[in-house]
Amino acid sequence: MGYLRIFNPHPVKTGDGAQAEDLLLEVHLQDPILQVEVGKFVSGSELLHLAVLHSRKLCVYSVSGTLGNVEHGNQYQIKLMYEHNLQRTACNMTYGSFGGVKGRDLICIQSMDGMLMVFEQESYAFGRFLPGSLLPGPLAYSSRTDSFITVSSCRQVESYKYEVLAFATDADKRQETEQQKVGSGKRLVVDWTLNIGEQALDICIVSFNQSASSVFVLGERNFFCLKENGQIRFMKKLECSPSCFLPYCSVSEGTINTLIGNHNNMLHIYQDVTLKWATQLPHIPVAVRVGCLHDLKGVIITLSDDGHLQCSYLGTDPSLFQAPKVESRELNYDELDIELKELQKVIKDVNKSQGVWPMTEREDDLNVFAVVSPNFDSVSQATDAEVGTDPVPSVTVKVTLQNRVVLPKAKLSIYVQPPLELTCDQFTFEFMTPEMTRTVAISVYLKRSYIPSELEGNAVVSYSRPTDRNPDGIPRVIQCKFRLPLKLICLPGQPSKTASHKLTIDTNKPPVSLLSLFPGFASQSEDDQVNVMGFRFLGGFQVTLLASKTSQRYRIQSEQFEDLWLITNELILRLQEYFEKQGIKDFACSFSGSMPLQEYFELIDHHFELRIHGEKLEELLSERAVQFRAIQRRLLTRFKDKTPAPLQHLDTLLDGTYKQVIALADAVKKNQGDLFQSFTRLKSATHLVILLIGLWQKLSADQIAILEAAFLPLQEDTQELGWEETVDAAISHLLKTCLSKSSKEQALNLNSQLDIPKDTSRLKKHITLLCDRLAKGGRLCLSTDTATPQTMVMPGGCTTIPESDLEERSVEQDSTELFTNHRHLITETPMPEVSPTQGVSE
């Protein structure tokens, strides 16, 4: 801001604010102030003067005071003695008796482009460029060695003798002498260097005895103490990011104390490398000094970046209070046990009567409803769909919110499964009065040329309800699910008699006409076949649905295994709705075919291959990027060289590497898109496998939920945490707990590291073993409560799949096996061979 202020702070009582008489002088100097120093800067006088550094000007002032008649009558004036207009933008400055002059101080200013300008009081002496300077660093002058010490942009401490600076080539003649290869001066060489590997914040040179001085350098992460010749005396790694520092003398012989402020509002005091004291400050210190104010020695003055000045001292006032000794008595543990049991009984009674938390009201604070339009939009909102030649329809979903209480901010988020897309998925509402209704309408359409894994959407509302104890509000979430129509992604198609993948679903009720189940997909031919129907996905393959005329079976067939999922699920849901309308409640579906694990494993292998390929592409892209940056550095060195050298085809190599980087980046992007599409197809196949396992073993809703949590743990597949390793860990846990065959399996430890596996053989073995255990009567359960052991009759004739990673077991154990887990004791009794699909009698 350009304000120069001089303070004379007085000690005040605790709680009093700053006093007006503390400010002695305030002057607005117009230009921003970079640095202020006090020294003998005026010729013919050994009085102290004030040097103020601006970005383009150096001013030297004299400060004088006139005694007043009253306490507040003292007047202080500031007078400009001389100024230097700088040709280059200044960064910082230092002063001292350069060259050993007596009775006066010289000033050295470092510019932003690395030039040192030396001023002998009222006159300009010379200017020198530091070699290889890119960015200016902190600058300090050592009077013992008569040298300037700075930290260059190469992150190394450099020392330059004043004598070398004075006799080196003049900065104004540098280019001319370099071109003519002749010069009247000497080359500017460095006295010593030390690589510290980081940028420095400040440099301070102190000499507390006559024998030696030390150079202190405050880095961004470390604190260094150097000898006069540049050798490290000691260094300290800092835990927090420092902001300022100050070395000062120590009470111990041969040690140095250092004040270091950091960005955590802390002030640390080190004795060499040992932390002796730490104190909290009300601000982040950007400058710290130690002085003697009004006969109070060791006052620590700190300054914040917003101009807050604080004078403080270490230690605390002594307390004369001494706590009285407590009479010790022996404890009666029997009485304590009785008292503890009574208190636990009181707590238990309170929890039973009213609960730990206060009961919430039954009526919700906010209600949310979602309604899907039965018809397509008159004008499709699918403007950016990439499906192909088929016209892509869109359907409108209306979400209605009704509040009961005042809610200052409610956020509505709507989710659908990709590649389904929403025209807008985020809304914010302000319910300032009760009983308000807000409705939003958004459109859903298919964006890519593959089918989603689910047709369900979810509308989630998050809000905060203020209470008496918590005025900011308690966060709450309410959600509402909605189901999108099948016709949004599917068109009527031509039925096909042949297909690569087929599934047969059995029911316990007579077959239903497909025209009544799928009214919008009928393509009636001449013979009016109502037991065959075709479906064609937008941009995808066809699926054929057949209903048996004699038996109670339905067949779904397609060229792609994962395409069977949506039609199979839609068939079961519509059959359940149909029989519910008829008043039939005992309708059930079953699956008696072989489990299509081989087709499922092919999708797993394809997804895993894409992950491995993506890792290889990213590693190759990283290598090419490193190569590209290395060539850039070599070229930059050639271009900055004073004597131009031939490029030696580095430009051709740079261009070729750039093209490779672009091509690899495109390949990574394409592989990510393929991986996302493969993961969506894998989720569809996983949903189908879970559905078939549930129909095959007649699993309950809780058991199917366990399977879904194990097989579908991720909403998004990434390179850091992928589907294969997560599912393998979940299935291994199920095999180790509720589906274990012996206590040895329960004692095995799982691998805690979820790293990408080498291949998918272990995962496929565990999935096969899971189906085998379920076929032998194992039941999924997460409860650890001890219940009455149940005896289950197992079907015979099933061979166990040997697995070396869980335990070595032999096939001979199939006749009599003992399954133990937390809840069940399962024994096997000999019985005639039956198919695993004929059920298990308990």
C-alpha cells in the first residue's frame, strides 16, 4: 500500500487494546515498499538513516523528533536525503561495509533479472549480472568474508566475493565484450556453492563470537546452518511449512538459538537442532525479531501479512498456588462392582424405554415422488446421441418435492445407469414456507450404442433440518426410485430361430400370451404367432423370446450373453405383475439348466484384458512423456547456448516423440471408453448370473442382496481399484465364513492388499466354488448370532473342486463331510444321486 509506519510500543495490561501514542510516524510513500533497512547511508555523517526500497526506486530518509510540551506532543518528521531511480525492477537489497570501508554502509540491490547493483551512498558504483540467474533469491552480506550469499534458481547456495564483483566485467559492457571476445574485466566466478535441493525463503548471517560466523538458510522444508566456507554445520528437517526465522545468541556455550515461524500459527525455538519451545500465535508470522523495549529484554516482535504487530515474551507468570495433597484410600472393589452393575442396569432400562436417540416424528419432513411418462417426448431431447441410424427417443421423468417444514436448501440429484443420459441431473430448491410443492421435468435417452445394465433410476434429495441443539441442521437424505420403460432402448425385432446363447425359465403357472405381457413389441405375422417375440436394442443385437405352448417354460436367446439380462428380468417382473393382478400369490420362477459360467468368464477375461492393456498404454505414455521433456531440456540448452551448436536432429526426434505422445493419449482415451463399455456389459452379465443363482437355489431376498454386494461392489471401475480384485476378496470372505467347509478355512487370513491380479484364474475358481457350495446346500448369511445347529440333508454325487489357495482337500472326503460355520452344523447322509437342481430337503 506504500505506507511507512514507525511504532514505539508500550506494555499494556491484559485486555487493553493498542494505544494511540504507540504510532510515532505514518507516511504514505505512494509506491509499494519492498524492504526497509537502517544504516549509515549518508556521506559525511555517521548517523543512522532509513533506506526504503521500492520496485523502481531507492530512497534514503532521515528521521528526527521534536520534544513536545505534553505527553502526546512529541513530533517526528521524515526528510528525503537522496534517491536513486533504478533502471531495473528491484527484488531485495542488503547493506554493509563492502570492501572494508570505515564509517559508512554501502547498499547492494538485486534486480528481478539477477543483476547486483552497488551504490556507494549518493553515487552508483557498478552493476554485475550473476551467472545463470533465472529467478532472484534471498540475499545477505557477510562482513567477515566480505562476500554476498544468495540462493540461485538452481536451488544451491552461492557465495560471491565483493572483490571479484568489483573487478569483474561491467554489466553494461557484457554483451559487447562477449561478441568481441575481448574484455577489460575479469570473469565473475563463484567463491563456493552448496546444493540444498530446495528453494530458500531467507538467509541470515550471524557471528556471536570473534572466532567464526555461521550462514543460516531457511528452506521450504529444511533449515540449514553452514560454515563460512559453505560446509554444512548442521541441518534440521521441519515438520511444518515455515514462514520466517531469526537466529539469536544462546545461553549455552557453542550453541545457537533460532526462532522459526510456520503457517500453522506456531513459533518454534530450536537450540541447534533440538526443539526447546513451541508457542501458539494469533496469526501467521511473516517477520520476527528480538529486541529490548522499555527495559524488557528478549521481547519477540512478530508481524503478520495483514499488518498485525505483536510484542510478546516467552514463559508464563509464576503461580503461587499449590494444590493440596489428596488423601489416598484403599478401594473396595466389591462395592465398585455392585455399583457398576446398578449403573449398567439403569442405562439398560433407559435404552429400552426411550432409546439412545430421541424418537423422530413419523411424518417425513420432505416427500419426493417420481413419475415416468408413458409416452415418448414429441420432440426427442437426444441431440448428442451416438447410437447409429436409428432415431433415439426420449422419455420425460417428473420429480415432485413436497415439504412439511421450512428447509432453507434442498439439493436434488437424479441418477440413471450409463449409457443412459439426463438432460439435467442437479437441482437446488429453497423451501421458505411449509407445504410447498416443486416439480421438475427432465428427459432420459440412450447416448451410446450399447445397453445399460439397469433400467432403474434414482432421485436423491439431501437437506439439513435445523434443530434447537444444532442450528446448522442435521443432514438427511431421502430417495425415490423409478423404472424406465423397455421401449426407451429397445424396438420390435424379427424373431430368430438360432442363437448362440439360450436360457430357459420354468414357472409353476400356465403360459401367458406374450402379446399381453409386451403389448408394444408385437409384430404379428399371418399365422398370428403369439408365443414368439423379437426385440432389437438400439445399436445392438437382437433377442428372441419364446413361450412354450404345452409346458410352463419360457426361452430367451440372443447372440450376446449379456443381452439376455434385461429381457429375462423384464419377463419375470411382468409375469409377477400379471399374476398379482389376477390375484394369484403363489407364482414362482425357477431355473433348472446348467449355470452359464463359461460365457460369464469370457466377459470377465475381456474386461481384465482391457485393464491390463490400459496399464501398459499408460506406462508407455509415461515413458514417452519423460522422453519428450528430456528432449525439450536438451533443445532449450542448445537454444540458450552463447555459441550455437548443431541440433543433431533433436527437432526431428522431438516431433516424432510428440506424435507418439498424441497417439498414445488417443489410445488411452479409446481404451478407457472400451473399458467403461466392457464394465457395463460385465455388470449386465453379473446381474443375470445372480438372478439365475437365485432362481436355481430359491434364495431369499436377503441372500440375493448378499450376492449383489459381493458381485457388484463398485459403481465405477478404475485402475486403482478394479472389479476383479474387489469381487475376489468378497467371494473369498464368503467361502471363508458362511460357506466354509471346515474350521481350517475360517482360520485362513485374506490378503489385505487389493492389488490388480496377474490373471483371472483365482477369481473364476472361487466363483465356481461358490456355485458348488450353494449346490451342496450352503446358505448365505452374515449374522454371527449363535443359533441352534440345523441338520441339512445334502444331495450326493457332487464332486468338490480342489483349490490350493484355500486348503488342500481330497475328493475322498465327499462321502462324509462336516460343514461348520457361525450358525449351521451341516452333515451329509448317504442318499441316491439326484441333480443339484432338484432342490435340497432340510
